[in-house]
Amino acid sequence: MKQSLFYSLIFIFLFLNCEDPSLQYKEEYPIVITEEVTNVNETGVDFVGTIKATGQPSDRVEFGFVWSVDSKEPTLSNAQVIRLSVINGNRITVRISNDLRKNEKYVVRAFYKNAKWTVYGNIVNFNSQGSLTQTIKNVQPMSGFNGDMFIISGDNFGFTKERNIVYLDGYQCNIIQADMNNLYVLVPEFIDKKDYRIRVIVAGRVVDYKDFFTVLGRRE
């Protein structure tokens, strides 16, 4: 009887210590710190942050920075966002070299998001000295009917469609999607059939493309 009880206790001990590791996992509330903005010059700024978070390898997480010129508390829903893919130790950093106005005051903070929490770091202020001017490398196609889409490719565009302005001569175009390297633009519906100069404005800087875009009129 005593021997049977002894083996039963051993079995229980081994079972409790060999259970699924995920059942033993205890997640802690993430700590997010926004460090001072560094290397502020006419080509951009460096954002730096510290994130201390536990998580299972299978967890889907997002982390990076949010910043704005017109928000006291930038968030994922009201500010510019850059999501990063690498944490070096507990440290994240990125160079922002586009869409910053010279002599403008901005606010930035790091963020960490998983299925359970969205955590923001402290807010840091910085005065921008500007950023790199956008460049237009290519436009495809170079002609289209009213309402057709064309793609402007280049560098240093705004991160979102709201941060860019595109004109065909004096006619503003609707931008349906944008990122740092591509603008997806619609030909205005009611402009005449002729050649137009393409103009892109980012952070107050104006750049014209070297070639003209041909509007083919209304599609029959």
C-alpha cells in the first residue's frame, strides 16, 4: 500500500512539471519608453525607443513609432505610423528622412501592440530641421482616360495618402493609396483631353516630373 502511494506521488509530481510550457507562461505588462530624438538635421531625424515585453514566439505583435505635428497624443489612429520588424535587445530605432517640415514642432512616441494590449511610451517633442525632398523616378502609365489610375514611383513621399498632394497642372488628383515610394493616383474625371505636367507636393516641397501625362478624355 505504501509503495503504491509512493509511485502515485511521483507520477503526480512528474505530470505537474511536464505540462505544456504555454500553461506555465505568465505575460507581464509591456514597458515602452520613448528616448530623445537624435541626429536632427536637414535630412531627417532618428527615433529611438526601449521596449521590455514578454511574449510567446507565436504572438503577433506590432511595434514602432507614431508622430504628429498637430496632436498632443499621437496614436495609431490619428498620427503617422512606422512599424518596425527588428528589436535589438530591448531597443528600437529608425531614421525618418521624409515628410518633415523645416522649423516645425513635432511629438513622437514609441508603441507596442499585441492581442491583449496597446501600449504607448512617453511623449517626446522635437523641432524638425527638414527632411529629404521627394523625387519622382517613374510614372506608369504615361497616359490614361478620365478616372483611370496611374502610379507615381520615387522616394521620400509621405507615409499616408493624406500627406501627399498630386496635381495635373492646376487640377488636384485623388490619391487612393500611398507609401514612401509609390503614389496610386486617379485621373480627374472632368479635365480636358491634352498633356499635363505632374506635380507632387510633400511637406510644402514642390517637385514636377520631367515628362507630361496625356489625358485621353472620357472612355467611350
